[in-house]
Amino acid sequence: MDKLELGAFLRSRRERLRPADAGLPAGPRRRTPGLRREEVAVLAHISTEYYVRLEQGRAPRPSGEVLAGIAAALRLTGAESDHLHLLAGTAPVRTGLLRRDVRPSILALLSRLPQTAGFVTSAAFEVLAWNDLAVALMEDFGALDPPDRNLARRAFLPPPGAPLYGVSDLSEFRHHAVMQLRTTLARYPTDPYVAELIADLRSGSSDFERLWERHDVEAAPMLTKTFHNPVVGRVTVDCDTMALTDRDQHLVLYTAAPGTPDADALALLAMAQLNVTA
């Protein structure tokens, strides 16, 4: 149970609610944002003293029933409720390290995908495997040292002169990365790489720290992505992410509808990359 993180998460969700969201009158002299602690306690059917201690990080582990009541009182989404249970220690937590070995069948699939840029990431945004078209569209990951292949680190702490993968939706990706990293930290609380990565991002990027303090955990899917490639210029691709649940990894695929200028651009990049590797 991460008492301090649990308290901070509860406080952030309480402060975003308005009394009207919970069917309560606004009333006069309301000096704090969101609901009052005693209001949440009443809605969750628990004592105010216990809820206050939860937010202060001083309470013992709440039961599943109590957490369900709090989730309902705070109007948590499914993803937020899952995160609440992770922080409270009532959901399975992965006590080992991130898996970085990619299944051979996935590696073979990457090499067989026509006109598709594909790569695999860990739960901490490390690029673990990629195909030639991903190199042509984004960057030659093989030419980078492993620490520099982390998409979140490159998005928030890019090396001087780094191309940032040529994306035009960097702000959206940054928000997505922060939310996923918060969930990853809750799932892998003992992984030193995850803890060090987040510490570096918080200390080195004010944008990351600002987004981190929002305690958001539910990211909207990124359905398209636009790149500014030095060879073919602007190209917009469909973005599909498939969870490889056995290793907590993600297979990311960039494609374009046949017959479109974007598909032609991918085909041109594939031909150019084939000539480079021939």
C-alpha cells in the first residue's frame, strides 16, 4: 500500500468535483475547491475521521468495500478505480522488473508487415524492437544507446538537436506518457528503472512535473499520428496499439489507407529504406 500516493490521488480526485456533481448544494462560504472531506465520507458511508486519515497517508489499508464506496463517491472511472485499488494494495502488483525480451513470434511479425511501421515498447516506453519502416519514418533506434531509446525521456528531455521523431502531436503524446507512467509505477513499485526514470523526468522537466501532479491515469487512445519526415514531408498515419499482456509490452503499428497520399509516402519510405539496407 502506497499511503502517500493514495492520499494524493484521493485529494486530486476530490478537488476536481463540484458539489453539483454529487447532487449536493454549493452553499455559501465554500473556500476549498471540490468537495469537502466530510462530504466524501458521507457519500462513501465511512467516517470523516477515517477518510481524512486516508488523504493524510495515516490510515490502515481500506477494504475492497470501502474502496468501492470511495470510488462511487468520487465518481471515478473504471481506470481510476483500478488505480485506486493498486495504490491501496488490494489489486495484484508486479513485484519483479519490466520485461524487455520480446517474443520471437512478435519479432518475426514485425519483419513480415508490408507497408507498416511497427515497434514494441515496454510499459515504461522503452523501444525494444522495430522494423525497417519504423526506422525510415521515425529514427534509427539501432544507432542510439539503449537509454536514449525511451520515448518518454526523448519527449520531455530531448538531447540537444534531437529530432523528437518529427511528430506534430508532441503535447498529446506527453500527456499520454505521463498517465501511462503513473500506472506503470503503481504496477512496478520495486523496479529501479521505473523509479529513476520518473525521478529524472520530474526533476528535469517542468511540463512533466505539472502533468504528474494532476494524477490523471486514463488516457484517450491516440488514433492518428502526424510526422514531418525529412524524405517525404508530412505524413499522417493510423495508430493502433496492441497489448502484449504476458510481458506487459505494447506493439505499435502505423499504417495508412491504400491509395492515399500517406500510403504512397510510406511506400516511398519503404523503398528508400530497402535501398539503404541492401
